[in-house]
Amino acid sequence: MSKKILLVEDESDISRPLAFRLRKKGFEVFIAEDGEEALRLAFLEKPDLVILDLMLPKLPGEEVCKRIRADQTIGQVPIIMLTAKASEIDHIVGKTAGANMYMTKPFEANDLLKTIDNYLKK
Amino acid sequence: MVNTKKTRPDESTQTHFLFSLGASSRDLLGKRFPVKILMVALVMPMAIMGVMGWLVWKTYWDFQETQFRDVRLRELYSRIIYLDEMLTTSARMAVATGNVHWEKRYLGFMPQREAATIAALELAPEALSTKEAATMNTAKRRLLDLETSSLDAVQSGRLDVARALVFGQEYDELKKLYSEGMDVILNILQRRTESALHSQRRRTIFAVSSMAIALPILLFAWLGVLRMVSRYISDRKKVEEQMRETMDLKYAFTSMVSHELRTPLAAIKENIDIVLDQTAGELNNDQQDFLSSAKTNVDRLSRLINDVLDYQKLETRQMNFRMEEADMNEVIQETVESMRPIIESRNVTIQMDLDPRLPQVAFDRDRIIQVLLNLLNNAIKFTSHGKISVISRRAGQDIQIAVRDTGIGIRKDDIEKLFRSFSQVSNPISGSAKGTGLGLAICKEILSYHHGEMWVESEYGRGSIFYFKLPLSTTTSKKVGAL
């Protein structure tokens, strides 16, 4: 059975090619465009990995991250956080919110794929 | 005070004054303080105080002298008058009694009177030049003649002749003339003393009243100076605050712009990448070529954004440094190995000459790698053949790293602007990626955070050596750059 990836990104110009790439790699990809939908899909689909943007409409990325971590069934899912804010403060916020990995935009697709592979192997 | 505030013309003079005193004034910055007037108000009263002080001092001593002279002259003249009387009495007694004892007394008083006269003349030589003094002197000499002649006559026994000389009409007239002259001279001296005292009094009054006027002016001027200083301080604070705000705003603006740029850039990059790596289907060679150059430029743009943000953070001291003791040689090796494929694909060899006894120093690994990458990238960019060497050495209390290339070198004029932000040296080697002009400026800032230094030696046409050094004792810099 193919692994499920939840991609939370409000910019469809970024999420579309990324989802395309991931699907080509054989992953099942769900796209959420805001924080609330992200949580809904996370609880519904129970993904194996979450790619989470920090700045999201409705609910900010760190809040989404916190709520996923607080849940018993999906709390252990690897979370890769993406953001355009590269400052150190955001780094700390991402970590305390419980993200496993932090990547800044613009990212290298290959780096992201490698990271995903790393987390899903375990 | 020149504080005009047109928005509230009806404000009372008191609030106006308080307002102009400073603390809450809103339009302080635009106002010029009347410095020139203040300087005059400061210097003039001080000069007046100085001159007048000197005048009072001088007048005081003049007064002392006048007083002393006056007392002494009075003393001398009363003594002269007394001695004159004694001389006349002695001469007359000698004539009347024929006793030699009186002649001796006469001769004893004589030098005393001469001494007193000389002393009086020395003290007030101006009295000598008067007409009265001349008349008096003649009378005195004549009297002296009459007296000595009469004394001679007494000795030779001609008492009647002697009597006629000192009791005669001429003697009395001369005596009268003499004492009148004496009175006149005393009067003259008295008047002179009075006029001296008068002018001294006038001078004192003038000096004291000038000082009384100058003192308040001086006080006001000093108040003005104090105000100016306090105003200057508050102005400075304001300007500094404004500058800080401007810096903050600049930082906020640049980081906002950069962050806003990142999102579309990420979208462009991802969409190009997915086509270029043929995930979305095959490409022909031309398509791949054109897309490659699009990708190169997107990468360049994202490098530029990162550099701008880095530089901004360094400039506003908002960059965090994680200082840890580490082996510099290892960092160099790691960095060089990561670059080796790119370097060797360009017909250039790379070699390392590392000091095996290089001591460990504390530095931020990622930032120093950033510096090394920058120097290596520059070396690659400007070197078309030959070799690039990385050298590590201990130099006194520092460790010194050098990146040497056999490239085109740098002109003397260009070396100066090399470390300036946004300056770029033109590169004749075609096909190399263009930089942002921030790389070396960032490197220099990073080194300065480490209390280190960076410099370059270059010979145009033969190559360049970029050096940087880090101090061994970095205990002070461990916490540098905390947020």
C-alpha cells in the first residue's frame, strides 16, 4: 500500500508541482489549503508524513503542528515544516511546535524528496 | 528665545517659555539656537568682569598708597613746622639770653629739619615745582642766613646786631612768607589727595556697577549654555531614536520584501524543476537549455535574497552565532571535498596545505563554511586554469587560513572596494555565475563577529590570496551576536 502524505500549502503554484512529483514517486497525496482543512484531513486520512507550511490562512502552521502532536493516534507522524521566513525565531517556533524538520523556501525538490524518504524508511 | 510655534498663537507666555525650555518640544530639531548671541553674551561679560576686577584691585592699591602718602606727608609737614618753630625759638633765645646752649640746640634741630624736608620732597616731588615752593625756599634760605648771622653776632658779642637780625621786621616778614608758603603747599597736597580719592571712588563705582550689569548677563548666558547642552542631548537622543527606527524599518522592510519574494520564487523554482528534471515528461535539448538558464537565474535570485537577508542581519546584529571549539582543518577538508567536483570540472586543480598541529579554536561552523565557500567560489570564478590552494597555519595568537588562486588577480583600485557591499569586480571569464556583490562584505562581517580579520593580497594577472584569521582566545566572543 502506498504511503500517504498530507501537503499543507496555500499556494497552489507550489503545492501542484510538488504533489505531482510526489504522486509520480508513488505516494498518495492530499492537499490542504488552510489550517483547518489540514487538521480535518490529518484526522481523517491519518497520513504517514505531513509537509506543513508555516503561514497559513485560518490556522497558523505551528498551531496545526501542535494539535496534531496532541492527538494520540496521529501524534507521532513526521512533520516537515516549510516557510519563507528564514529567521532564527521561526526556527525555534517550528521546533517547539514539534516539527521534525525545517526547510526554507525556495527549497530544492531533491532535498525534500530525500528527507521524505529518510523519514518514511523508519 | 526664538521659539515660534504657529499652530497655537494664543498660548500664554509662560507655557511658551516652558515649551521653549525643551523637554516636550516637538519641533526642536528644525530650530537653530542663537549660538552667536550666546557667545557674545558669554564672552563680553566675562571680559568686563575681568577688566573691572583688575580695575578694582588696582584702585584698592592706589587708595592704600594715597592714604599712606597722605598720612606720611601730614606727619612730615607738621614735623617741619614744629622744627621751624624750634629753630626760630632757639635762635631768638640764643640772642635774648646770649647762652651758647641755645646755639647748640639750634644746630641740633637744623639737620633734622633738612632731613624732614628732603623726605617730604621725595614723597611729593610735585610740591617742589610750585611757585610757592620757590618763594618759600628763598625765604627759608634767607631766614637761615639771618639766623646764622645773628648766632655769629652773639658769639662775637654784638648782641644788639644779633637782636636786630632775628627780632627785626624782615625776619618776621620772611617768617610769615615762609609759613604762608607752607600752608599753600599743604593745601595743594591736600587737594591732590582729595582728587585722587575722588577718582578712585569714581573708578570703584564704575567698576562695581559694570560688574553688577555683567553678572546677570553672564548668569543668563550660562543658563543659555546649559539649555543648549540639554537641548543638544535631547536632540541627539531624538536623532538616535529616529536612526534606530529607520534601521528597524529598513530591516523590517527588507526582510518583508525578501520573504514575500521567497514564496513566488519557490513556486517558479519548483515548476521549472519539475519540467527540467523531466518528471513531467521528456524535453528536447533546446527546451532543456532554455529552462536551464531560467533555473540558473532563479537560483541566482534566491542567492541574492539570502545574501541580502544575511547582510541585513549582520548589519543590525540580529544574527545568531553558535561558537564551538572545532578543528578548522576538518572544516576546510569537508568544504573543499564538497567543491572538488565543480572545481575539477573546470580544468583547475585544488590542493590543501594544512598545518597538522593547528590548534582548535571556537567558531561558528556554518558561518565559517559560508566564508570558505564564498572564497572558493570566487577563486573558481576568476581562475580559468592552474590551481587553487587552501592553506592553514598558526600565526602567533591566531590561526590563519589562506585561499590562493592562479587566476586573473585584482587591480589595485579594485582591492579597496572589494569588501564594500554591492560592489563587484568585472569578470572577463565568461560563463561563470554572477554574484550579488555582497559575498565578501558578509564574510568580513562574519569574521568581525569572530574578532577575526580578512584581507587580500593580489597581483594583477597572476592571482590572488584571500586570508582570514581567527584569534586563539575566543572566550570573549563565545556569546557574541546573541539575539
